[in-house]
Amino acid sequence: MNIKALAAALLTGLLFGVGLIVSGMTNPAKVQNFLDISGSWDPSLAFVMGGAIAVTLPGYIWLGRRQGPWFASAFQWPTASDLDVRLLGGAAVFGAGWGLGGFCPGPVLASVSLGAVGTMVFVAAMCTGFVLAKLAR
Amino acid sequence: METSFTPIASLVGGALIGLAALLMMASVGRIAGVSGIVSRLLPPRPEMSGMPTGIAFVLGLLLAAPLTVLATGYVPEVNVSSNLSVLVLAGVLVGFGSVLGSGCTSGHGVCGMSRLSVRSIAATLTFMATGVGVVYLMRHVL
């Protein structure tokens, strides 16, 4: 494993986390307000996704014309294409938890270092959920 | 609780997230899906080949808030529920559902949507719908 790949992954995680903080998505109240269309609706999250896709979509097209990544042997693009029960059932369960807690994996990890008890409890429960789903597979 | 609409900050933050997703693929050739990266580090059968870069990515994510506070003095607002049993249930559902459904907001919502993947578009619409439904039940029915 080369040091450049590690440095790139570290910087990528940092940039990702800063983006989540700047966008306001580390605040679960903001996420729940996005989902509360008939209540205190805050459409900010749509702008987060829009801003991200506006960069990633053309960027991925550009990368698609390249031979491979800088510090690894090949691009690992996902290959699955079928719409199955696992995909949609999993997404439905994920969305229910996302609405209930206002957190998804990126934002909760980007804010857990701030030390709020609720975020630490959520991270522990989420990791338990990861392990349970892998065991069930 | 009310939060203010922040189109500019959210668009800029979103662009940084998009740039990070792009850098992940450009540098180590991987999708920047947080549930996938973290769950592959965990048992059973942790994935050894992606482990060093996975750990480095998670470390960067964890360092983002403390470094932001150190560099700017700005402490991000985190209005999290004080009901710990709700948070436990929510966390388990998020973890279980994202592994079962092969992705979360980052993997499907950002990376997959950017590849115009039909699977990711369907997953994103599904988790948005159940999220809206649960928040509606929680805030307006129960």
C-alpha cells in the first residue's frame, strides 16, 4: 500500500467531512426539516445533493475516459444493475432510520468528534446494524 | 425545531462533497460511499485489501469537525434528539438498511446518481419516501 493512496484517502475524508459541515448536514434537525415537507420545511438538502452531483457527474465522465486511478490499479465502478427486493427493502429501512434520527453515515461520523452523547450512541448502533446486516447476508 | 434555509452554504458544501467523491475515484478508484467503506472495515469478513485507505478516509471524516473548530472557531450546530432509545433504533435501521440496500445518501444519493445508475436513483427515491413518511408520522400523527 503506497503512502500517496493513504494520504489521498485521508484528504478525501477530510474534504468530505468539511463539505458536510459547511452544507449544514451534520445537524440532524436540518435533515429532518428537509423531510418534513408539510411542516417546517428546509429545502437546503436538495441544494447539497445538487451541488455534489454538479461536480461528481461531469467528473465521473472525465474519469471514464482515463485508463485508471492515480494510486491504484483500476477503477472499481459498481456493476450491479438489477432492481431487487434487497436494494429497495434496504433503502426503505435506511430511509426510516434516517428520518427517525436525522443522521446518515457520513454526517454522523463527521460530527461524532464534537462529543454529543446522541451522536456517539447513534454511531455505536449504526455499526451494530452494519454487522447484523453482514451476518444476515 | 426550525432551521434556516441556507442555499449558498449548502450548494458550496455539496460541491465540496462532490469534489471529495471525485477525488476518491480519481486517486484510489473507489466509490465514496460511507456505509460501504465503514461496513467493509467491520466483522464478519472485513475486506483486507481496502482496509488501509478505508481507515484513512474514516480518519479524515472524523478529523473534519475538530480541525474546523481549530481553524475557524466555528462549532457546527448539532441538534440531536435526547431520546437515546430512538437514536439506538434509528442507528440500527440506518446501519442495517444501508448494508442490505448496498448504499446510503453518499453511495446512492451522490455517487450513484452521478453515474445515472437506475439502482441508485430507485434507492434514493425509496429512502427519501420512507424518510418523509417517518418524519410525517413522528411530527404530525403520533
